[in-house]
Amino acid sequence: MKKTYILLLATLLAMPTWAEENEKENPAPAKGKGITFEKYNLQSADLREQTDRIDMENGVLGIADNRGFTLQSHDGRFIFKPYLFLQTRGQFNYYDDEGLDKAYNQDNVANSGFAMPYAILGFTGTTFGRLDYNLSINAAATGGNVLQQGWVDYRLSPAARFRAGKFKTPFFHAYLTTLGETLFPCLPTSLTASTIMPYSLNAVTPAIGTGFDLGFQFHGKARLNRKENSWMMGYEVGLWNGTGSGVNTATKTLSDDAHIPSLLYAGRLTFMPWGNMPATQGNSHMLTGRHMLFGLSGGINVESESESTNDTRLGLEWSMLYGRWYAAAEGYWMHVSFTERQKIDSKYNFWGAYAQVGYFFTKSIQAGLRYDFMDRNGSGKDGILNMPAAVVNYYVNKAGLKLSAMYQFTGRYGHATQLDRDNDDLGISTHSATLQLQYSF
């Protein structure tokens, strides 16, 4: 590991010299507005599509922009881009009295102060015009989460590609958005909060959302014709460990019930009527044009939660970029059933949904609203959580900075008893404020 860091540091120190030599050999054209593929000598439609693919799918920041260094061969078949991504937050969380024991001096204000969720150093690119790659290390994480991503992607054609390694599972628009280009600094609570089971089963608390995982995926996109704004179909289907981003080892077995490997089986189908939909919820360089996506995703995590449950998930999504506007709506459902060895006949269903909209008032200022719902205690009990939120983003485009200020309120509605109402939002703050500074290079 020490040798790896030394090699990576030497590579980064050599970047200015390489970039200068590359610029002398391939001078950039006159400055223009937005992203210019010609800056990297990508003239053909195939190379534009190739760079757009890396830009939208490396999951951290774009390769086809003017941040940092991008090295490439004359024909565009070899591209190498190192990157740095940092997020620093100031957080304030206020919790209601339920669940707090004043005798132990438990305070309503908790989990507040400064945090750094991401300190990512990585590189991405392509080789031989067909194999994409990405590796990113999150120094702010611990354990298996230090390896944030690591994958290779081989392209037989735009409609037939294979990816292997650690990357995002094909669920949920909120997760699949490029990390640095989300409208809100915090994901919808309905995706990230753990579900609530009866007290006898409270050791099993899966969340609806899935994120990074180790696995294999077959995926691709197909156009109706060569026109840039023609409709496209996309698909992703594959197998993952189902253990999440914190586990980088093979720990699974065979299912005693289904007699198949106890893995996460998942897939996603998308339709884009206005051409390829970039994986962004707001990019100050993309304030013209229009894009739209409809998506359906689903999967089953066999023997998840320490081999105790089989979790089935379904999701519907819609998102749109129209000039300075961004809008999205998404709904999802999770069914939890216990394995036969647990001898528990009870089954539980949970659902969540959110809608959000953002608008660029100027090239530097974007504001947004989100309404988030979650049936956290299961459909067998009355009551839901509703979580409205607002955000303002300020972009310092020439410096790669993004400043975000967000507020969210957690409300409760329709519970049968006060005890159900008090239990439903345990662990979730009633008032939450976040001020985040993001830097990408």
C-alpha cells in the first residue's frame, strides 16, 4: 500500500510537465462557452460519445470538463484524468425529546459540528478506445469504504458493455447521479434511513437504498439513429455481493431456500426520449438543451442482513433537464421476508418517494426544493414521515468550488398512537441544517 501511494504521488507531481507538453503538441482552441470536446481533439461522433460515457459514469466528476488535467493520445483512444474531490460540512441537528433520557444528560442537539464525508483521490479514463477504468480512494472513510470505487468496463459496442469491480448498483436516480452534481448535499432520508421492525426483530433493519457494491454488470445504450437528440434505450443487469460498500471480500454462500448463490440480483431499464440523459442534477456548464429519462429498476438481495432475510426492491424514476431547470420524481418499494431457518412467518413492506426541482437563476446560483416521504414503520402500521427540504447552491466555476446551504424538517403524520408517532422518527433529527463546501479538481 505504501508503494502504491508513493507511485500515485509521483504521478501527480509529474502532471504539470505532462500537461504542458500535451498542450504544446495539441493547442486548445479559442475559449468558448460550456464544455468543448474539441479542446481534447475529439472530433468524431464516436469519440464524443465515448468521452460523454466516461463523463457521465465515473461517478465522481466529469472527464470532459475544464477542471484539472486530462492527458490523451492524438487519436483519443487513450485518456487519463486524475482527480481530487473534497466535501467539508458544518452540520446542526436538533432531535425531539422522545428517545432521550435527561437523567443521562442527553441533549436535543447531537451529531452536530464539522464533518468530511468525502476526501477522494482517484483517476479515470479509457484505453484502446474500448476499455474504461476508474479507481477512487476515500481517505475520509474507514474499513472497506476506503475503496470508494474500482472497476473496469469493456465495450463491445455502445449497446453491449461489461463492467466488473466496485461501482454503483442499478437502483435509484438519487444514488446514480454523479457524486459532485447532486442538487442537495444530503440524499433523501427515505433512501438512507433504516427501517423499523417490531422490537423482537430490531436487529434486522435494512434501508431501501443501495449504493456501491462488488459485482459484475452487463449494460449498454442504443440509439434509434445517429442524430444526437434521438431517443435512446438503456439497460443494466448484473450480480453483486449484496453486502454494501463496506465489505470488499467474498463472504456469501448458497441460499438454503432458493438453492442459488446468496447474492444481489438487480437490473434497470431506462428510456430517454431526448437523447442521452447526463447523470447530473445541476451543472453550471449545462444550461441549454433538454434531456429526459424514465426508469424502472428492481432486484432481490438473497439472504441479506446476516443471512436472515430476502429483500425485494422495486423503483420507478423520472428526471428531466430543460435549460436551467432540473426536476425529478422517484418512488420505491421494499418487501422483507425472513428465511426459513428464522422460523418467522411475518412479512413487511416499506415504501418511500420524493420529488425535487431546481433552477439556475444565474450561472452561479441554483436553488431547489424537495419533498420526501417514507413509510418507515411498514404498511402494517399507520403513519408516515414527510420531510420537506430547501437548498441554495453557489458555484465558483473558475475555482471548482460549490457552496451548498440546506435545511430539512422531519414531520410525522397519521400515526394511530402517540407511541407509534414517537418511535417512527427515532434517530432522525427534527431540524437539520447543512452548510457544505465542495472542491473538485
